[in-house]
Amino acid sequence: MPDVRRVRTTARSARFARGRAKRAGEWGPRPALPDGGEGKIPSLAMGTIYVVATPIGNLEDITLRAIRVLREVDVVAAEDTRRARVLLDHLGIAKRVVAYYDAVEAARAPELVARALAGESIALVSDAGTPLVADPGFRLVRAAIAAGVSVVPVPGPSAVTALLSCAGLPPARFTFVGFLPARQSARRRALAELADRPDTLIFYEAPRRLPAALADMADVLGDRPAAIGRELTKRFEEIARGGVAELAQRFAERAGGADLRGEVVLAVAGRPERAGGARDAREEPGDVRAPDAPDALRPESLPDPGGDPGAWRDVDARLRRRLDAGEPLSSAARAVAGETGRARRDVYRRGLALRAPHGA
């Protein structure tokens, strides 16, 4: 008779092996350990460009997969070769590093694509965080896709999602704007174009321009809830929350100071909910999603002219001229409120009704 215990053990081993094979197929190969210990995985597929996210400050935030990719690619294309080498040295990785920044992107992208077509694997990294998000890389990715080269994301740290996760603002929908223009006139125009968006707005900003940018936001967007992340994940990390006007005043007092340095990301709440509008049941509590027309334009939502039929004719005429000229409603309402002495909220609601016949 066969040994029953040995048969059962063999059966269990076979089931275990099948389970491991299935999990490997679903989850991909087991990542190599950071110390180079057991579990070495097969070499990466050749002829691939990997878009690798790297830490935005704390080196402990790098993923095991990013470490494995950086070890096994043929070359690393870096926005800043010095910072890339600091990271690679920290990880104990000796790898060829080539520069890939804005000024050389147009010329370097075809070269890297040609190397990938020849069978080399390439890791694209930025100064910090995820490449292409306000960093170089778009030309390379687009050219690689057009040439049939595989482009693979290696996700990880991002200042955008890091701040959004702790800002206390509606996260269901957000718009990443990136850097605003440096000139005030252009910056205010850009903000005016964003004023009517209901989603949370995410910006990058230089520390020296932060006080001026906040002042323009308070003036153009209004005093909305906001959060500022400075030096996220680093030793002197700072997260400030409050109204835009309050933050503008707080950081204006620190302008030019030694403590106002480092990388800054801002999150600003979207346009406040329109008066009389019903919130979509799918939205989270506190979300600022705009109600669908025509509910927001019901007659009872309009300001009461106080019994004088002509009380708002001048306001309406001024609003029509600005709206017909293509000016954003938020900007037009602010200007007309200043010209007539009316409350901006009432003028804005008046403008909503005036735009309705035009299909806005």
C-alpha cells in the first residue's frame, strides 16, 4: 500500500505550487528585496521605457518596484542628473545617467526612443515625484508610443495627491493647474478662467511668488477654503489651512523670510454652490459641485429688487455688456458689484439668470 501521509503531502504541495503560479500571473513577479537578498526576479523586458516616480522629499517613500526597475534598466534619463545620482547612491545602484530636462527634451527624446527600439530599457525620472506632472517627459512618452515602444508607469509619490489627501477639501474631482503665470496680469486672467469651476484646484507655486499669488486668488476667486503644503514629506514640512484671504495675509507677513523656502503646492476649493441649487446625491458631504440648470436659475433664487421694477436694470445692462464681450461671469459680477455698490453674490446670481437665454 502507498504511504497515505506521503500522498497527502504531495497533493498539498501541488496545490500550493498551482496557487503560487496563479498569484504570480495575477500580481506579476515578486519584487526584489531592497538589500538584494533572496527572491531575485527575472530581468526586465527589453525595449521598454519606464516612467518612474521617485520621492518628493523622504527617501523612504520610494517603492520596491521602483528600486527594482532602477537596478535593472540600462540607462536612467533624469531631469537633474545630480539629484538622480544622490538617489541612486542612496540605493546602492550604479547606473548610467543621462540628462533629460526641458531645454534638451526635443533633441533627447528621439535618441532615447531609438535606444529603446534597439533593445535598451530606460527609466525616466524627474527631480521629485511623478514625471510629466509639471515636469519633462511628454515628448518622450508621445514619441515612444508613436514608435510602438512599450511605455510602463511605475507609480509612487506625487505632491498633488499628497496634499489632496490631507487638505480637507473635496477630493472627488480636482483640476491640476500647475504653475500660474509669473506676471500678475496674466496670472489674474488665468485665475478668472478658473473661477467658475466647481472642482478643487491644485497649483504649484514658487515660494517667492506665493504671497502675491494668494492675494490674487483672494481677489479673483474670492475667500474660499484652501490648504498649502510646503516641503511635503521633508524635515520642515508645513501644511497650512484656512481661507484664501487669511492665508494671503499670513504668508505676506513672511515674504522674503528664510522660513518661506522650498517647494509649494496649493489646493483651493472650487466655486461655492450656487444659491437655491440642489446637491447631487452622489457627491460627498461638503462637495462644491454646481447644481444643474435650470434649478439654479429659479426666479425665487434671484435677489429681491425691493419692489422697484427698475432697480436692477442698470446692473443687468452692465452685466450683459461684459458677458456678451466674453468676460467670465465671476469676473463680470465682481466688476459690476464694484461699479454699482451691489453685493457681489446678488450680482452673480443675477448674471446666472441673464446667461440662461444664451444657453450658458
